[in-house]
Amino acid sequence: MAAGHARLARNAVWALLLLATVIAGGWLLDHYTGGFATLWRHARAISPARWAILAAATALFYLLDWVRYATLLSLLGHRLSPLVGLRLTCVSYFVSSLTPVAELHPPAMVFILTREGIPAADATAATVAKSLYMVLWICAVAGLALALDPATSLPPVMARWLPLSGLVLLALVAGFITLVVARARIERWGARVTADPTRPPWFKKLASGLSRTGAATARLGGSTRPAHLGSHAASLAFLLTYCCIGWLLCDALGLELGLGRAISVFSTGMMVAYLAPVPGSIGVTELATAYLLDPHLGHAAVSASVLLRFLCWYGGGLPGPAFLLLAARKRRLVAAH
């Protein structure tokens, strides 16, 4: 009962925080873009031909998300179809916008993948590795940009919490490396606990699950197969495609920005999107990206930033609830038979 009340209270806090984030994000949009009318005017100023190019680049962006998952799962002996990859992507962007630390992302991905017959341990390992690889590439490129490009600097308030987010990332990397290095020890521990008749059933089940997940994660991290390199290549291509979409939007809105500068600006903006402790980084990412484009936060810069987020985050998340409900319905149907 106490656990149920605690879960209800936590969900209420997340809901209030999400509501506050959406309201604050809407206010930022209205305040800095001159309102939705100004944003719409900027969007209409982009030619149909340019929108067609942007649509193709956006499709590639989401396709690479599937490639990142498919390469990792192939290392564990599973095939992921593009259609299931699309569902995963849409659900991922939706649930990642609900809580500050995207805590719903791993269970939602595992929920869908297990409906496709992939063991929970393998689904968890692929989900963790996919997210970690992506964050590492983003931080590597953005960190290099912040170090080498004097024109790239975050707003002071964001720059202050960046080191803290970096420490969290380092802890995750350390945990991943530990799983790879200590794979045999983790498996032996799981076997001992499972064989111990004094252990309660729930603890045996937990130990067995952790052991299998650790083993799958170690297999991914220690793999030397080409698909492992392909997952890293897809992560880097994913980031560069995002930067290219931002660059195309800026060019269409009359913001002069070289391709190298675009990589600095938009990789740093994506780092904020992944690390900011705000549900979906709503409003924060738009403001940070616009500031990197124009510290005076001109309407064109903010419009480019907001349109980029609609293409590469909100648009992808819109079908998420429907796909999540379909997965839940599929589970009920399987359980009924």
C-alpha cells in the first residue's frame, strides 16, 4: 500500500512538472518568437522545395534511429524490422518528454521489444547501449565544439549545471565498463543466488534478470563485429543529420551559418536536449539553440530552433501514445489466448 501511494505521489509530481514545463515552454515561444503567428510566418516563408528537402532529411534522421537499434540487436541475434523501429522511435520521443530524466524510456522500449519476442535482458541491454553511445557521441562532438569554437558558448545558467550532468554521464559510462569487465563475476553471482534455497523467490528472479542483462550488455560492449562499429557510425550520422537539418532551416530563414558552425551550434543544442533535467528539455533546448545562433534571441533564430525541435522531437513523439496503446492491446490479446 505504501509503495502504491509513493508511486502515485511521484507520478503526480511528474505530471505537475510536465504541465509547468509545457506552460513555460509555450510562454518562451510566445515571448521570444513574437507569438505563433510570427513562427507560422517564418515557416510559410520557406519554399516548398526546401520543405521537401527538410522532409527527406527528417525521414533519414528517424531512419537512423532504427539503424542504431537494429545493429545492436543484431549482435544479440535478433532482427528489428523498420516498422517496429518506427514504433520504438515514436514511443521513445513521447515517453522521454514526460519525466525530467526520461525514466520511462527504458521500460517503454523493453515493453515493446518483448512484445516482438525479444528477451527482456537483450532488450534492456540494447536500449542502454543505444542511449549511452548516442550521448557519448553528442558530448564528444559538442565538447570539442565548446573547447575549440570561441563563438560557441551556452547561456551562463546552463553552463553552470553542465559539469553536474557530465558527472552523471561519467557514472553511467563507468557502470557500462564495469558490466563489460566483470561479466563472468556477475554471472557467477547470479548462479549462486539462484541456486541458494534460502533466498526468497523475488530476489532470485531479480538476480537472474540482472545476470542475464549484464551478460547481454557485456556481449554488446565487448563485440568486435562490424555491426558494433555500425551502431557507432549510425549514432554519429544521426547527430550530423540533425545538424544538417538545423543548417538548412537557418539558410531558409536568412541566417548565415557555415556548415562547421552549424555542427558546433546544433550538436551543443542536442547535448542540452539529452542532459537538461527538464521533461523533454521542452523550452530549454529551443532557448539554448537560439542563444547559440543569436545571443540577442532574434525571432529568426528562435523560429529556426523551434522548427528544428518540431521536426526532430515533437513530430516524432506525436504518434507515440497510439503506438504505446497498440502494444498494450497486443499484450492483452496474447495473454487472453
